Amino acid sequence: MLKKLSLYLVLALGLVSPATAWAICDVDYRVQPGDTLFSIAEHHYGDRGRWTLIYYGNQSRLTGPVAEPGKILHIPCATGVSAPDATPLRRDDAEMKLLTGGGFGPFTDQNLPGQGLITELVNAALELTPSPVSYSITWENDWSKHLFPKLNDKEFDMGFPWFKPDCETTPQDERCVNFHFSDPLITVPIMLFARADSGFTFEEDSDLEGKTLCRPKGYFTHDLDRPGRRWLTEEKIILVQADTPAACFHLVDEGRVDAATVNLFLGANTLIQEGLRDSILPVERPLSEEGLHVVISKRHWRGTSHLYRINAGLKALKKDGRFEEIVARHLELFWAQLQ
């Protein structure tokens, strides 16, 4: 449900408020009827925007991005900002070569602390994996060169981070045909952003029938046309594909589309950069959630062993609690820089 959040929340859409000394955290909470992650965050932190802290701290407990009545959620306390972990296995002359790129905050960028949230998760997973090997990370900011030719031609062993298509529904997708995908490094909420004065609501899929949504050209659309949600195939919505995320948000502001739909972090950045944080708000119920993955060419002779290595390391990272610490630290940094 779209609600008139405080300007302070709208500014951040996340973890930007000062540490609340009275916060009720490091406790378990049973979800009540009518609760959302936003309302639970308001009750425990005094700030609806801290819902991402609960979302990422309960990935094993949540079924999708919705708080189900009766579920027990852990309410974590915010972590202090600390230095990234050491990476003794990462070196230039390495056995395994990884490829990533910048400009994808808060996930990957050379100028971010730890070079981004996903970069630090990959580093930590490769340090914890069974039979660890040395590895290097190369930066190529032209993302169009990553999958084809560089990864497909095995110039690099692995690349990150990439959204995975719906390979069950569209096995012919070139990413599905040519690449293995790791377990999700992290899931990302895909949000709807609508005018604050529009009365736009999204409680169930039928609420969007007849609506006009905007998503930038080149972005995936499989979440709009998946089994049980054939919005595009059955023409239940109108999809406008503007050239840029900013263009989508201005169409919303002008009333020419009902909502823009992009990932939470891209949306937050765009609202700030375009000066629209007072007029456009996120709808509290996420439209979908999509994983970011490591990809490996199916033609790589060590592809399955590399896939096992990253998946095993990621599992170990989540088991010892460092996953939640790394994610919380980067979330705080991301939201703080939007002030």
C-alpha cells in the first residue's frame, strides 16, 4: 500500500536514520495480520525505511518479499560500519580469474568500500570455500562485453553479478543456453514507484490489471510474464519501455504512466538524482524479487567445479553469520550516501 511516508524516509528508502537508542532489536517477532515489513520496521526501529534490514536478515525465514502472519522473524540490530574483510587469496597472478564491472551500486564499483556489496560477498565466499584457490578480479565497465565474448570464450572463469532469466519458461534464452548460474548471491526486491498523490495500491496481482507500467529498455521482463502472471502475454498491463530509468520516473511524475518498476536500489538512486523524492514513493509490496548470480560458461572444462566452489563458499558464509554482517554494513553505507 502506498503511504505518505515522512520526508526523512522518502529521502532514504532505507537505512539512513540516526541510530535509534530505543530500538527494539535482537529479538524475535511473530508477524501479525496486516503487518508489512515496513510497519514492522516502524514498530521496532521507529523508521519504516529500515525494512531492508529485516528483509535481508530473514532470507531463510521469508517466503518471498511478503511478511506472512504467524511467521517468526528475527529483528536484527544495525551494525556499525567496519572495514571489509581481508582477501589473502586475491592476487593478480591467480589460478582463477573473475570478471565484473562498475557503476552498479551498491553491488559492484571500484570506488565503493570493499568494491561493493557483491564483490565483498564473492571475496568472502571464495575465502571460505573448500579447497580454496587464488583468484583475481578484473574490472570492465562496458558490461556488454562480459557475457559475449569474454565469458563465453572463457577469457575469464567466472563473472558477476548477473540476473538469471526464467530458464524453465524460456530455456532458449542465450544466457540459459550458454551459462551456469550459481546460487543467488543476494536477492533484490523489484519495486513499484508511484506518485504520492495517486492512490496507487498493490495488494494482489489483479490490482495491476489495466495499469500502465514503465521499465527501462534492455531490462528483464520475465517477472511480468511468468507462470500464474501472464500480464504481457494476456495484455493485462501496458508496458512502456523508456530509454533510461530516469525517463520512466519522469513519466510517472507527469502522470503518463501509473508506476515505474525497477530494483529498490536503482529506484532510490534515481529518485534522489532526479529530484523526485517528494512526489514519488515506493509501493510497500514488492512486485517480485530477483537473484544476482555468478555465471560460468557451460563450455568451461572446470565449470562445474567452479560452480561448486562458489556455492559451497556462499553456504559457509551464510552459516557463520558473516553474510548478514556484510549485507547490513553495505546497506547502511548505501542509504547514508543518499542523504
